[in-house]
Amino acid sequence: MSDALARLRRLGEPFMQELSRAQWMVGAGYASEIDLRGIYARHAAALSDDSLAAAREAWRDAAPGSEEQRSARSLLDWQLEAQASRVTAELEERELAWDASAVITLDDGRRLPYQRAAIEIANATDRAERLRLDRARAALVARELAPIRRERFDREREVVAKLDVAPTYIDAIEQVSALPLRSLAGQCEAFLRDTADMSRELLAHSLKRQLGVEVEDAQRSDGLALSRAAEFDAAFPPSDLEPAIRRQLREMGLDPEAGGHIIFDTAEREGKRSRAFCASVRIPEEVYLVLRPHGGASDWQTLLHEAGHSLHFGNMSAALPFEHRWLGDNSVTEGYAMLFDHRMQDAGWLRRYSGLRGADLSRFLRRAAFGELRFIRRYCAKLLYELDLHGGEVPASQLPSRYAERLSEATGFRYSPDDAYADVDPRFYVGRYLQAWQLQAILATELTEQFNDDWWRNPSAGPWLRDVLFAEGQRETAGELAQRVAGRDLTFAPLIADIERLIES
Ligand SMILES: [Zn+2]
């Protein structure tokens, strides 16, 4: 390891700790705003031109396939992201402030905090009200949020182009961020084709039965209402949420708190973000799992997801260098999160830890199959659209309509062009989710082969996950991990098989 990389590690960890702590404070409701520019100023040395040049040189000079190159790639990826974030910090602060304070005005004059919109839309049983809420939300987003985000994406591309690591922004993400966008896009196109008929049939059935809406009228907000599935809430009481999941983790031989490293924060608190998150403030010693409960099955799924992240960060080996604990391919940590949240599609798990039984359980599983298919198709379309957005071949004026076409076609719900910039994950994070989906299916199959169908309560399965996977941090990419653990490539094939199996249940 060169002196330059050692220096980057030394400067990097305190910077990431301070950033992560500030993000946690705001998200958990302990602080009202985040002083991003102050943090970047205090850690200017970590993000200096010298640091970037050192990472770039180390990456170019290292022997292909060496550990040195692996470390250098992660550090360069972090430099690219951090340098871009430094430039867009002011826009990001504006977006956070907007998110916390924006107010929707409905056409009848009522006002509603933007933060509440998604929940209110999903809970609205009156369709006219649902559409009214969503129209007002979309109009506000197009007017106020879209310009901020559009500028942020433009600036980010400019910064990466100037840093001269690869010919295009997409090449930089592929080579330095280790996300194989183009081959993933090909897989997405095939998945959308292969599951089109199944998707159409399931959609028509669910819309008619659950919402009384015809396929040709379905809008994105109807999709939110479909996902809500309030009729199963009684089987997922809020009082059981944390105890049930802690019990399951203990039964599989895992300490839910990873020896005191993980702090559960699931209480209601004024100012807490409505979206749950895991904040690793020091890795592996201080990891917060933050959730603001809304009630029902979705809280359970969210807590499982964030528990997967928390267990990953809380069980990483402290001996790993900075870059393998803090950086790397986030498809891996998302894969662990999804491995846990997919227990909400596991009949045995649901029978043991939730109140679902008999016909309700079968109905819940069939619905989960449809939800799964819809979400993967949505993410496939998002990836293809985000390649349009960042690829430079589609004129900016056509992007909103391209967004609406791609998303509407894939999901069967009409999407609004108003969301073309708001519904975008920075730096192709959507691709990490898609790989995570593929990875969790491979891991679940492997766990079943080693520890049986009920691996989630086999006391040997947890230690295996902890020692063979979590302890390694994010040294490997998701693709490498799938090869090491199961000798397989990441594909959508096992997901299609899982969905078909669920539909039969
Ligand atoms: Zn996640």
C-alpha cells in the first residue's frame, strides 16, 4: 500500500464519520439541518485535488486484479462521489430543506406537508381524493423540486467529466464504481419482455378486485394504494414489530445488537424522517437503525431491511481497511437488507413470526408476488430511463415524456412527466438495488441448501452469514460475492422462479 493511499484512509474515515453522524442527527430528528458545506470545509484535505490525483494514479498504476487495485478503485470512486457532492452540497442542502418544509396545496385549498403526501395517498380509500392529492403533489414537485434536482445531476456529470477518469459519465460509473450498467440494462430489457404477460394478468386482476379500477385508467397513485394492503394490518401489530424480529435474529444465532454495536430507534419522535434508514456512524462500533412506524406490514418489511444493513455494518471486521468498511459496491449491503426483507414473502417465516394464517396467508403471498414483480419492473424501467437521462442522446426537452413512457409501460400505471427528475436515484443507485435483488435470491438459495427451508431459525445460519459474509464488509462486488458463495452469476432467472412459485401458493 502506497503512502498516498494510506494518507487517504487516514483522512477519509474521520470525514465519513462526521458526515454520517450529521446525516443521522437530521434523519432521527435530533437536528433540524445539516451543515454540509461546513463539514466539507473542515475536511478539505480529504477531498483536495491532491487526494483525487493520488487515488487516480494508484488506480491506474496498480496491477490488474490486485488487492491494491481493488482498494484504489474504491477510494477513487469515493473521491469522485465526494468531489461531486462538494460541488452540489448547496443544492443538496436546498433539497433537504425543501423536503422538510414544502407544503402541498390542494385544488380545494387544503394544505398538507409534502412529507405526509406518500402516506396520505396510499391511505386514501376514496379514489378521487387519491388522484387529487397526487395531482397537487406532482405539480409542486415539477415546480420546485425538479429544477433543483436537474441542476444537481447536470453539475455532477460536469464534475465527473472534468476529473478525466473515463470517456463518459456512464463509463466512469462502470469502471470506477464497479456497476456494470450496460449489461444490467440488457438484462432489464429481457426481464421486461419475459414478464410482460404475467405482469398484465396480475395487474388486471388486482386492480379490479382491490381497487375497482380498470387497467386503462390506472395511475401511479393507485399503485401506492395497492401496495398499502391495510387489510392485513391486524396480523402485524406494532407492539410485536421489534420483539418478533429480534426473536427471529436470535433464533438464527445472531445478536440483534451485534454486541452493542447496533442501536434500535423505532420510537415515534417529532421531526424524525418518515423514511427509515440505517446510519453507520462508526463502523462497526456505532450503527443506528432508525424507523418511524406508520403501522402495518410495511413497517415489518422496512425493519427487516434496515436490520439487514445494520447487521452487515455492525458485524464488519474492525481490521478491514477504511475503504472495505465504508465504501465499495452498495449492491452488497442492499443485498443483505433484501435477504432479510424478503422473509415477508416466506410462508414459513410469516407463519412463525406474524399473525397470518390459512387463506389470508395465501392471499398475502400472492399479493407479495405481484408487488415484487411490479417493483422489479419499475426499477428496470428506472435504470433504462436514467441511462437516457445521463447518456446525452435524448434531448433534455424529451426526457420528461421519455420517463413517463418507460415507467408507464413497465408498470401498467400511468406516470407523470412531472416526476422525471424527482424519481431518480443519484449515481445510478437503482442499479445497486437491481443487483441486490439478484444477489438476495442467490443467497437465499444457498442458505436453503446449507441450512434448510427454515434457515432463518437455524442457529448455525446466522454465524455463517456473520463470519462468511458480513465480516468481509464490502471488499467484493456483488458479482464477485455471488461467485464466491454460490459459483453463480447475477441474473434475474431465480427471481422469476420465486415469483412464479409465490403465485402458486
Ligand atoms: Zn437499503
